[in-house]
Amino acid sequence: MLRFAPSPISDMSINNLRVAIFNYILSKQLNEQLLIRIEDIDKENNIEGKDKEILEILSLFSIDYSHVVYQSENLKYHQKLAMQLMSKKKAFSCFCGDDKLNELKDEAKKNGKPFKYDGFCETLSDETVLNVNAPFTVRMKKPEQNIKFVDGLKGDFDYTPLDIDSFIILKHDKTPTYDYACAVDDMLYDISTVIRDEKYTSNTPKQIYVRDTLNYSKNIDYIHLPTILDGQDDKNFVKWFIDEGFLPSAIANYLVLLGNKTPNEIFSLEEAIEWFDIKKLSKNSVTFDMDKLKFINKKHILTMDEMRLSKILGFADMDIGKLGKIFLEDSSTIKEIKLKIDLVFIPKSTCEGFEEEFVELKLCMQDAPFFDNFNQLENFITEKTGLKGENLLKPLTYILTGSNNNVNLSDIYPLIKNYLGEIVK
């Protein structure tokens, strides 16, 4: 079983979405289930409703999964196994307060060394521990040997006992820390492969150490993905891209393409399952290219069914879908297309530089019969008003499109002729 383990403390980032997509693809390739584990043990920072939003995003991207679990529901197992570790003298009670730990951190910083726990409470006798009436955390004993593992993308890693240290597994309130909860939960759900961001690489030996100490013998394969760089501020979140009019299919296409060699540049997630090889991904960090995403988004919109595009734009008319594709010539997102569509239907009161012609045209068109093509309409207007050339086309273009840009009205008119009464009112 594979797992995607988001935390409901913030919006889903593009990095997290990429992790979810790769977990989904591998689960299909390996014919294994995909579990969604909501890591909600950080109660103080959890945002209400964020878990539901995460699941909605996964649905939007057609990432299916077997079931959803919440990490906080496993608290009894976290505590039970911690007691087991303590009974075997593999973990110990630590009474060191924040002042003491900050003192050790300041001393390490002064000496230019990373902070390491000094092991003071590890040597306390059982009798002393029983007689101490103070809050305590539970720490793993520092390992005696190096912890090694092979990353499926980046190769061999080797961590010394000093790298791992005597880390906390239960906090003062007896809730689990991140590494300990992950290690236990991966055991509970029989996880076989963990795909996650490379920023968690140094967490892996701690999690392996917890499972080894609990005599869990199943090997878990790890793949740590290079981080996507240049995802600035709000543009790093999936919700921003969706709101800006990028299609989920295009975003997924780009994230699979990023740092990868693919047989085609434009593809669906279903097609990627057939040929994707996670071991061929670049081992280095990858830079997000907004222009590339826009190009891919444009390609996905172009291949979209016109009726579906129309519905996304707020209509149910194939002609509006076709109009959207015409407007795509100098646009790249649904939002940009919708703005152009909206301009067609907004009320227009005048046309700068052609104020008199605008009024005359509008009155003429309001009384005009229905015409099937633009040439017929143009001939009728010319006959009734005498307007020609720029005096006709400039204000007419503005009335029909809400824009002063040069466009081919012969292409646009057949797609909006059924709405003419609304457009020129």
C-alpha cells in the first residue's frame, strides 16, 4: 500500500500535489491501494475544513484512493508502542524543560555545532523517575549503529547515531511527534512505498530506527522527490492555479513533465500511467516555469470538447465553446477566456472616438432582422447607415466583442448571432 499524507495546517502546495500524483501513478503501476492519511496531530495549527478541501482537490485531479484515515485516531497505538519501547529501555522519560534545552541549543550555536541532546535523563534510575513530579517527554535512545537506506531515486544514505540523536517521540501532552507517528502509522497500514518531498529525507532514518526498534521487519521503499523551486507565495498553492483558470489535466501534465523525459509533451494522467518511470526523474531540484504551464494549459483547452468548455465558461452552448477557442489565440487560461466572453455581453454605452457612429450602429442593429452570416449583417448596416471602413468596423467590433482589438468578425459573428439581442440592447 502507498500513502499520501497531507497536513491540514495550510493550503495544498504544488509540491504536495506532485507527491500525490506520483503516489497515484505508482499505486496504479504496482496494482496497490493508495491510502490518504490526514496528518492532524498538530491540533493547535489545524485549519477547520482544510482536510475536506484537500480531498476535493484530489477528486478534482481524478486521484482516486482506497480510504481516508486521520492520524489522531491512532493515538492509543502511538502511546501503547511508546510504553513498549520504554519497558524495553529503548526509550526514556525526559524531564528537561525548555530553559535547559535552550541553554544546550545556545551553547551548541556558540560552538558552531548542531544541537544534540546531552543524554542527561537517559541515565536516571527508575526510582528517580518515579519520584519526579514534573511534566516529561519521551525520547528514543540514540541508536548504537548507523542507519542506512537506499532511496529509489537518489541512491544510498548513511546516518550516524549522532545524526539521529535521542529524539522526542511523545510530547509533554503525550501526543506523538511527526517522525514517531509516521513510523507507527506506516507500520499499522502496511505501507510498502513512501514517496515524498526531499525535505523529509533526514526524517527517514528516525522513522526506520523506530520501526527497527519495534522489531518491524518489513522493508519500506523510499523515494524523495526533488523540490520545485520558484513557487512564490500564493502562486505555490494549487487553489491559486485553479482559480486562475488552469485545468487540472494541464497542471498534472506539467508536474509529471517537470524534470522528466516523456514520450510526448502533452498527455493525460491515464496515459502517463502506461510509461511513467519514477527512477528517470531528475535528481536535482526543478524550477517552475509559468510560461510552460500556460503553453500546456492552452493545448489542453484546445483539445477539449466545445460543450464542456462552454459549461466551464458558464454556458451550455457549443458555439460559446467554439468562441472560447477563438479567444484562446491570445489567451492561455479559462479565466482569461471568460474575461473576453464577459466583454461580449457587458452593456456598452459608447465607443471612444466613434461616439456618433456607435449610437447610429446600435439603433440600426436593434431594428435589424436576423442574419445568418456577418456579410449579410454588414451589408444591411452599410445600406441603412452609409457607414464604411473604419467608421463601421471599429465601433461594430466594440459593440460585438467589447474590445478594440482587431478580430475577424466573420468568424465570431456566427457564434454569437443567437445572442445579438442581448449584446446590442
